[in-house]
Amino acid sequence: MSNEIELIKDPGLPAHVHRRADTDPKAAARAERQVAILFMLSALGTLLLIVSYLFIPEDIFFFIPVMGNTNAHQLGLGMGMAIALFCIGAGLIHWAKTLMPDEEVVAQRHEFKSEDEDRKDFVKTVKEGAASAGLGRRPLIKRTLGAALGLSAISPVLLLGDLGPLPGNQLKTTTWKKGTRLVTDPGDRPLRPSDLEVGAVAQTLPEIAPGEHRSLNDIAKDAVLLIRLRPEEFNLDAERLSWTHEGIIAFSKICSHMGCAVALYEQTTKHLLCPCHQSTFDVTRAAKVIFGPAARPLPQLAITVDAEGYLIAQAPFNEPVGPSFWERSA
Amino acid sequence: MKQLSRLRRHRAAGPILLIFALFTIGTTFQVASAVDQEETSIAARSAAIDEGREIFLKGCSSCHGLNAEGGDIAPSLIGVGAASVDFQVATGRMPMADMSQQAMRKAPVYSAEEVNALAMYVASLAPGPKVPTEEMLNYERDGSVAEGGELFRTNCAMCHNFAAQGGALTQGKYAPTLMGVEPRHIYEAMITGPQAMPVFSDKTITPEEKLSIIKWIKSVEAEPQLGGAALGRVGPVTEGLLVWTLGIGLLIGVAVWLAMKAK
Amino acid sequence: MTARERIAGNVAGYVDDRTGAAKWMKKNLTKVFPDHWSFLLGEICLYSFVILLLSGTFLTFWFDPSMREVIYEGSYEPLQGLEMSAAYASTLDISFEVRGGLLMRQIHHWAALIFMVGIVVHLMRVYFTGAFRKPREFNWIIGVGLLTLGIVEGFLGYSLPDDLLSGTGIRIAEAIIQALPVVGSYLAFFAFGGAFPGVAFIPRIYTVHVLLLPGIFLALITVHLMLVWYQKHTQFPGPGRTEKNVVGYPLMPVYMAKAGGFFFIVFGVTAFLGAVASINPIWLYGPYTPGQVSAGSQPDWYMGWLDGLVRMAPPLETVTFGYTISWNILIPGLILPGIMFTGLALYPFIESWATGDKREHHLLDRPRNAPTRTAIGAMALTFTLVSLINGGNDIIATTFDLTINQMMWFSRIAIIVLPPLAYVITKRLCLSLQRADRDLVLHGRETGRLVRMPNGEFTEIHEPISPEKAWLLTSHEQLAPLELPEYDGAGVRRPAAIKNKIRNRISRSMATAVPKATETERKELEGHH
């Protein structure tokens, strides 16, 4: 018994099988007709596109199952374009498959690696070039060139310096100050405690002077959610309790996780849910995180009422609102 | 005595007496018939309240208590008002079919008349939010679509989704879709805050603003599909699903056809 | 010679006089391309890119990349009179005032989704067939680069209209930048030109989206294609196919017609989707303001896995000496994806280190014949799929009556437990398939016909398989594991001993296989049927 293991051999390319269109002229003519029909369908598609664009009014809707009430102009344009393009493609492919030669061709791969001779020549050329540049023999040129290039790389970075101001204190302050009234968003109406029933919420913003315009930058930090519970439902320490008023508690609406608006309040469980990543906050315990990826509770705004009975902030937020950043507690 | 008999014989005594008699009869009759009317409307109302109590005892008291005082499994209904009852019962949420996380909208068990009776009974227990009248619900006239959209996105979209299709809450609760909901029920939900939904008092969202919200919801409901099949109006999730099924499916299908040898 | 031929000849001569084009045109027009449907997946990406360029250019004629506030005065009633950015208003105008505008917006967005789907399925094909091996490692790295840039480009693209959904996504992106230690707040202020949202972000990402990234894409795609062209495409093993040849069809006319036709197919399917399926209906989302958010907010699918990772992250944040590091954002948002993409890019080098195989490969592997590689791929796909599903956990919860809390816990556990499970199952599957192949070669195809032998025994008739099929099932190489020495000739422990030991063990795992059938074994069995 020979120790040589004999492997199964490559039988080589199989014999070519002719297609119907190769041998039968009637089949070939049929294939040609099919390709022609596809190209003509494409032309009809373009026609549908042109007619839709120029003549179908944009306010006609008609019912199609699954799609509902569909805009005729839009559908005509789109389907016209789709048919026009698809049928050209289908025609080309069908033509290639049935009529163009389908005998497999064999080509040889060539080695990528250059000849040893060429490699040696390459190395020699590079070495000679480098030597004639003289970098090795002239260290002063090398060092000063390095310094010049390195330094010049600083310029483009520096020129981008005015891309933005330095953050300064902006991430740590909001518009809320002692005495700022809470007003409805939208509507800008100040609120009294009696305006909120137990179980009610209100979206609020700090009051601005008449004629002033709020920017989105302000809303991104100032949005506050008011919730009214029964005072006995709170589970807070004395200090946080003093930040509530008659069962009304106020939180920053900007999620402490990644900044989405947290306003989804579940009246039965007293939980706030952020729809972005499902962080859940317990209102009775000062928005403590009970589920989800948020690491910190929502900042609470201390509120009370002013002389006219409207709800106001007692003081600014005691911590930065919104997502965390490196120097947040510094 | 002589003064009185002299007055009796005065020329004006007859006419004065006549006027006085007429006045007395008229007033007495008025008062008598008024008492009669009040008794009829009180009777009608108390018949409805009685009917409501009957229905309540049969269908609701097992969970909500014989006097609607509530219990372990169901809250007290004292003070919830006719609006709450109309919302919960007319949308079929109550009576609750199974004690799952939240009551679902389903085919109502009681007829409109029975719902009205129930509502009047519960309203009779203590004052609470009233059922809005037709006049209060004229959103076509009193609401603004654009303002309603802004209000909806600020106050409602975080639970009910940008197109009012509904969304997830915690622990299996959900904010339902608002498609196909009657304007009256939308209004009642805002003022009563059913189950997990908070209350939207009339000072935080005024009645006009509530009508704007309803008008916007109705306009979204009626809006035809402007770009094609809406894919549920829930955003990129269904769009991604479509490319990974129909999109790449069609393309791979054509690729397979392309590479197959023709017959 | 006909008049047409004469004119064509004159034109060709004119060009050739100045460029010498005839020689390389002749060579390239007869270039051979192997034909398999899975080789068209990369073309889906290429053609989608062209569609994106065309439809995108259309959109730039009307889009206004400015965040200045305007009052909407267009024809969409529910937004009339509202304040919004010019970017949003101009997107509404494209959708409702420009004929064909909504169609082009939708074609552009569907093309972007298909582009990314194409990249993923193309990557899967290249990975599972081992087409990234020498000499194609460089092309693989370019491909991973295109995948990463594609994700960024898509995110920037759908953020341009400044609608509520994409604005929420930008808020989240800003939070990731802000969370970077030391430089986070500075980088965030630099990117946004100040506090969030500012007025600079949309115009800046517009430049990146229409100029910088498309330019980089063009360059990378060109190099990617040139390498495929020059190195010639790989081919599946089969009769007549060797490491030293290419079997297929010439560029002209067959490949041109088929590939060109496929371009129109891809364009047509994309246009069909744009015609019948609504995508990114920004008029329903409303303009972006930081005080609003919608339930069920997700990014586009190719970022869904990132969102899923962020959702399932544990709430880890440390504050040391007053300085905050948000691990709950950095790990799922940057560190984990960084590890994944780096591993992906370096995989060809890792595999060649693990197997010790430094040769050129032009014949593809059938996935079953590389069980460890296939199993690793299945593991990676499982990981990505679990995180992708978690990205949509709220919509899945409401659709299937589950809770988001259940979905979250399922994902946290599944992402650790399921990938190794997938590895084991896939590897076993591959080995079983190898065993089935071996059986087929040695024993032939089971015909299902039973025959009773004279001695009473029942046997099933097996039909021998064709020589082409036998070759297909046995032509693959089965590498022996490495046996790198730990001690040198004198019995002294080498400095690389531990590395060699690890490498030996890994290569043993890579070399796990069912020995392929040989002619010798077949001959031995000949008398037995």
C-alpha cells in the first residue's frame, strides 16, 4: 500500500452548454423581441413621468390598497422613473444573458511581485536619489526642514480657532434666577398653584421681558417641567421639600443623560420617562434614576410663589443642567 | 270701624280689589306651575341617576366599591366627574376586560344613554369635570391647526409620538394611538388625565388651545399619504425594515437572475 | 469599411495620437470578470453612490443650509405661520413646492439606506469567503473606511433638514462630544460655534456632507475599484478554476451589459421605493426645538446598533476630584465601536498571523471550509443584531405587547450570552457541513431507492457525484496548524515562547476541520457499494 495520498483531480472546465438562442434562430428572435419589449416598456415609463410632471395636478389623491390615499402626481412621477430605469436594466441584462456570447473565457493572472532585478533597481534609485539630495550629509537642512514643516502644521489648526467660543460658564448657567416667573410653553402665561390640579403637568420656561425673543439656545437649558402631586406623596429630605410648593415640584426638562426633553410623566407611578434611551426618573424622590442609562437625577428647580401668587424660582439651579461634561463638578 | 266701612264704599275699591285678585291668582298660579316644572326635571335627573346607580351596582361596584369609594384594585370615583366616566366607558375602556397594566380602548359595553346615566350618577357623588358640550367642541371654528401642532409636539408627542400613533411607557403601559378617537374623548382625556396620562388643566392648556390640538390631530388623521405608504408613521425603524426586506430582497433577486445561465 | 467604421476609426485615432489609449483600452476591454450573483453586492454600493450624487445635486439647488429663523409661508397648512429654520423651511419647499422634489428627497434617502445595506452585505460576502486575504488587505481597510464614513455621511445627511427627529439625534451627538474627558466641552463649542444648538452646525455639516465626505468617498472608491481591476476579481473554486487564472466573461460586451444593466436596476428599484414608500416625512416631525421630543425616536438603521448599545448601558459615571467621566456614554458610544471597527479593519492581519498563511489567495473559501472564521463572523453579526434590536426596543415593545424593561434586560443578557453561543453553533454547523461534503464525495448522492440484496440486506442506492462536483467539494486547502517552537535547538526557552504558544493554540483552532475526501479513499471504498 503506497503512503502517497492521491487527491481528487480537477476535471477542467466543463463542456460548454449552448443556449436555445445559440442554436435555434426562432428562440433567438424571441429573445430579441423580449429585449425590445423591455426597452419599449422603459420608454412608456418615461412617458408616464413626462405626463405626470406636466399634466397631473398635485392635489389629486386616490386610494390604493396597502398604500392608502396616494398622491397621483407623486406616484406617476416615481413609477414612471422606476419603470423607465428598471426596464432598461432588465433589457440589457436579458440581452447579455440570451444573445451575447456566454462561453467562459480563461485569462491568466500575473504575479504582482516585481522582478528581483526591478526591486534592486528601485532600492538603488531611491538610495541614490536620497544620497544626491544630501539629507544624510547635511543635518542642518534636515533639522531646519523638520522644524519648518512641523511648525507650519500649527497654522491650519490655529486658524480654526474661531470655530467656536470657549465654553466659559455657559454650560453651568441658565436664565433662571431668584424671582424668575415660570410661564407656560407655549403661551407665556404665568401660573398660580391653583392653575394646576393634582396629577397635572405643565411645560414651562422662564419669563422674558415683552418684546424679547427666546433663542433655541435658551430653551435648550431653561425648559422646566412642573408636576403637581399631593404633598404627602413626596419622599424628600427637608431641603428638597422646601424647594416644592403645595405639592408642586419643578425639574429641568433636559435629560441628564444626553439632553433629550424629558416630559413623559406617568401619573399613576409618578415616573418620568425619557423616550430616547428609556431612562426612568422617580418624581417622588427628586427624579432619582430608577432604570436606564442615565447616571444622575434631573436637576430640581426650587420654586415658591411671589407676592401676586404666581410661581417663581427661589434661586438658580444648584447644578448644571443637561448632559455631563468633564469640568461639571469642578 | 266707621273708617273701614267708608273705605269699602270708596269708588276705587272695586277696581283695586280686582287688580289685587288678578295679581294674587296670577302669582299663585305661576308659583304653583314652577314648582311643578322643577319637580319634573328633578324627576328626570334623578331617574337617570337611579338608572346610573343601577348600572353601577351591577357592572362597576365589584371593583370600585358599592359607594364608588374605590378599593385595592380600583380607584375611588368620587370627584372624577362626568367627563371621566364618559371617557372611560364610552371608549370601552371600562369595564376593564382583564386586569392588565392598563385599560384598552375596545367596543363599548354600554349604550350612549347608559353611559350618560352612569356619568350623571358619578357626577352626583361630588363635583368634577363636566362632559364638554357641542358648543365647547367646535374645533373647526375655534381651533388653529398650526398652533395645535406646536402644542401637540410640546405636550403630547413624547408619549403619543409625532403623528399621534402612540408610544411605549414603562412596565408595559403605553400611550395609545389617537387615530379614530372622538374629539369629545380627546378633550375629556386632557382634562381628566386617565390612568397614566397626566391632567392638562385649563390654565396650562386653555380650552381654545385644547381645540387647536384636536383640530391638528384630526388634520393628521385625514392627511393622505404624501410620499407613499406611510409605514406606520413611526419613523426609521420600519424604513430600515423595508430596505432589509423588500429593498435588498429585490436587488439580490435580480442579481441571482443576472448571474444565472440562460436556458 | 463602412462610413461608420471609418468615422469611428478617425475618432479613435485622434484620441490615441494624444494618449496612446488604444493599447490599454484593448487590454481592458477584454478583461475577464468572473460571474456570481454575490459579486454584484459591491456594485449595489457603487451604483447607490452614483444615485446619491445625482439626487443629492438636485436637492442642493433648492436646499438652504441656514439656521436663521423664518416664518413658514408655504402650502403645507399645519405648519403655516410657525417659526422654523431656513433649512427646515427649504426642505418643506422641496417637498411641496418643487415638482419631483419629494420624489428626489425620498430617492436620495432610500438610496442612502440601500448604500449602507449594500456595504454590509458586501462586507459579509467578502469576509465569509476570505476575499480579504493577501493581496487584498489594503482594499479591505478601504472598505472598512467606507463603512465608517458612510455611517457618518448618512447621519449628517438626514440631520440637514433640522427636523425634530434628527435634531434630537444631533443633541445626542453633542452629548457624546461633550462627554469626552478634558476637551469635551471645548470640542462641542467648537463644533457648534457655541452652545447647543447654535446657528453654525447645519451650515458646517452641509459642507462636510456635500463636499468633504463625497470627495473622500470618490477618492476611496476609485482606489478600491482600481485595486479590484488591477488585482483581478477573486473567484469561487470550481472545475477549471485555479489560483493562477480567472474564468469569466470579457468586459465588452457581456460584463458591460450586465453591470451597466444592473446600474439601471438599482436605480429603478430605488426610484420604485421613492415612489411608493414614504421616508423621513419631516412635515410630520415638525421643526427642531430642544423642548420637544417624540416617543419612538430612533436614528436611521445603520446607527440603530449604536443607539441600542447606549440604551442598554449601565448608568456608570465617575466623579474624581470634581472631574466627570461618563462611562455610560463613552463605552457604548466610542470605546466599544472603536474596538469593533479597529478589529474589523485589522482582521486580515490577525487571521494571517493566526494561521501563519502568508500566500496570495485568489480562490475564495466556501464558508464551511473556514469554520473558525465563519463562527467569528456569526458572533460579530449576533452582537450587532442584538444591539440593533435594542435600538428599536420601544417600538418592538408596543408592537408585540412586551415592556421596554423586559427588552432592556433581554438585550443586556443576550449581548453577552448569545455571541459565544452563535460561535459554537456556527462552528459545529460548518464542521457538519464539511462532514456532509465528505460523505457525498466518498459515498455519492443518496437516491432514496432501496434495494434488497440476495443475502437479505436492504441498502440504499447511492449515485456517484460528477467529477466537477467532487472537485468543488475537495479542492479547498486544509492548512496544518502552526507548530512554532518554544525552545531552540539547545533546549533554551525562546524569548517569544509564550507568544508562540498562544499562536500555536489559536492556529490549532483555526485549522479545525473534517479531513477532506481523497481519491485514495474513494478507490478503497469502490468495492463496497
